[in-house]
Amino acid sequence: MSILAHESNEELPAWSLPAAAGESIRLPEAWTEPVTREWAWGGTAGKGVRVCVLDSGIEHGHPLVGRVDRSVAIVREDGGIVVREDDAEGDLCGHGTACAGIIRMLAPECELVSVRVLGAGYTGSAKVMLRGLEWAIDQGFDVVNMSLSTTKRDYVDRLHELADMAYFKRTMLVASAHNMPVESFPWRFASVISVGSHEESDPFTFYSNPRPPVEFFARGLEIDVAWLGGGTLRSTGNSFATPHISGICALILGKHPELTPYQLKSVLHLTASNVRDE
Amino acid sequence: MSDLQAAVAAGVLGAEEGHRALLQSTAEVARAIFKARASSIFLLDTETDELVFEAVAGEGAQTLIGQRFPSSTGVAGWALVTRQPLVVDDLTADTRFSQEAAESTGYVPKALMAVPLLVEDRALGVLEVLDRSSEQPFSLADMNLLGLFASQAAVALDLLQRARRARAALAGEGELGALARVAAQLEAAGEEARLSGLELLRALERLLAPES
């Protein structure tokens, strides 16, 4: 199915609600209990949740990553940008493998899919990233990890449209914030979850930030991340804080697959280390 | 009009060496701030999609200037394509990286900090700090300092690139060449010649001004 509304088979959106139709859209009372970490993800390992890593690829067979369910690459070919199915090149630089390893550590049973958009040079990389995101949204992933951003103003409108499209299609985009005085995207959009770093060592410690645009802080300092060749490397950066939140999102959706992105963000807030003391 | 202004400015802004000194100084300061063994500034060559060593302080200095590699390889490449600052700490564990680094630069760092150099919506290059001091544990405040410092380096790099473009516009006997030469000569001339020159320029300005 295409992500373009006019090409899809979906019913037209409901712009209004007729009288007495409230009953027809009654939703289950899902939050009758207090929202604790136990309620949010106790007893789940993320089974059935499909997580996409939009990055430099994922090394196959890495012990910290385990099974990679699918790998595609977005490549420039004959002047255009195409999706190459069944990409066998793995990871070109290590960044995607590092992110995938963190997600796997937190959500051991989630599905991992690699969409390679980095590694083919700087020129045109914003277009390649956009095409990769379009593909990921089209595939209906539950979570898309984006430890990357663009500063290109020309692409901001399209990126914003895609972020909103993902939000309404129940695909949660989790994006790295920037710790530099420069505007970059998509992390600044309200329809994604933006992640910065804290200095603590517990992977499940995360904070809800009362002063956005950075919405959550996760572990981002001196982490032993999966690295090319089956090894690890000690790394620091928001790039690695982001997959912590992606992994926790995968856990929550593993237990509560009905949650929409705004409900998921609310659960994250309610279970954050500075909100609920458990 | 911007080319014309840039061209005239280039005539009075000074030579390539001045800008090189600015970048070199930036690399030296980055090295000093983090008490590091070396620091490098890479420029993105958008024509070839490569990163080029533009300034190096400390280990590997001078022999590296002008060396180039594909824009998305190495830790510098990640920082560029993800637009994210990155720090890696035990690179020697990765023999592939070590070999590549040794072959290209003759120096194998154990730890590396890389930050993209961004001005407005453009990425100009990457700043790297190699083997920072391990006296103090690394903190996110260091990361923020790196980001702030990179913003300053990016401005310097932007100025350098603008001046280079202006100089390219002046190359040979192009129609803008005379303007820049006149500007440079005015700057260098003695007091009397300079005043006469300025008088002539004002006359030229009146001559060219549109009728009101």
C-alpha cells in the first residue's frame, strides 16, 4: 500500500462525528490501573514489535544484535533513488550496528529491520534519508529509530509531512536531538520523540524533560556498543541515547500494542525516572 | 551583486595564508581545550564528495594537509552524515580501523571525538580531537563544549570558503579582476595617490549612478 492518501484503499478520514455515534467508536478502558513500569512493560521482551533502524545498515550475525529480520538499502542509481531489497552489505560504518545492539539489549524479542541510508557519501544524503523514511512508514513499522538528522531547509516541509503521517499511522519515530546551536530535523517536530543524553549508567533510567524540544534524556555516555567485526566499542553521543528509548518503546508496545504514538509518549512520561519513583 | 562585493572584498581581505592561520589556530585551540594529542579540521569537498584535511595540530601535523577520503567513511564521516557529534574511546580494539588510520595518517588514536561543522543548513566539514587527556572522566559538558567550539570553527571555515570562491572569481583577467586589483592597490598606495584614486572612484560612481 502506498503512503500517498489518494492511492490508498483506506476509508476517507472521519472529519466529524454524527449524533449518537460515540458508541460506535468506544475504546477499551486500557488504563484502569496506575501506569507503572510493571504495568507498562513488565513480563514482555518486545515480541511481535517491528523496529526499523534507519541508519548505516546492521552487521549480520553480531552476537549483541542477533537476528536481523530484513535488510534493505536506499541507493542512488541511474540518477534516481531506489530501494534495494535484500541488501547483503551489512553495515558500512558501525553506527547502525551500535544502535541495533542497544535496541536488542532492551527488547530481546523484537523484530529488527535495517534500512541503510548512510554510507554512500554526503551528497544527496538528505534525499536518501527521506526516501528511506517513506519506505519505513509505508511498511508500517511500530518504531523507527533515527539517530540522525538533516539541516537542509529544502527538505524540512516534506520531512514534517512524513513525521505527521507516521504519527497517524501509528509508527513512532524516535529521533536524536542535537546538542549544538544549529537547527536540525526531524527531532524538533512534536510528532516524533526526541532524545538527548544523560550521564547515568542504567539503560532503563530515562528522564522526561519539562523544557522541550528535547523530550526525553536516556543513557548516552560511555556505552559499550556493538561494533563491526562482532566486537564492541565505547561510545558517547545522542546517537546512542536514542535507541534506548526505541527499545523501551518496543517493550511497551509489546505489552500494549493498541497504543497510539501520543499514548505511547504519555506512558513514557508517566514511567520516566523523574516522574515515578519505583 | 554578491560576487562583485566578494571579489572586491577579496582584494582587501588578504591572502590564503591568513585564513589558513585562522584554521590552524582553531585546531590548536581545540587541542589545548581538551589537552589532546592532536586535532584536525576536515573540509567537505562537495565536487568530489570527499573530506579533506585542512588543518592539523599535534600528531601528524603538516604531512596530512590535503589528504582526502570518501565523505562517509571513518568516525569523521559518521559525524558528517548523521550531523551528530560522536565520541569513541577504545579504537585500538578495532584492528580494521587501526590499520586504515595507520596507513592513511601514520598515527593510530585510541580515542576520538568528532563533531560536524555546520553553518545554517550547510555542513562544511568535521572537527576531530584525538586522544584527549584522560585525567578527568569524560562528561556530557565536554560534549557540549565540543559542540560550541565547533560552531566557531564552522564560521572560520565558512569565511575561508567564501574567500576562496571570491578568489576563484578573480582568477585570470576576468571582468571582476580589475575591481579587486584596484581595491588592493588603493589599500597599498601612498596617501596622495590613495586620495586621488578615491576622488576618481567617486567620479566614476556619479557617472554610473542611475538618473534620479
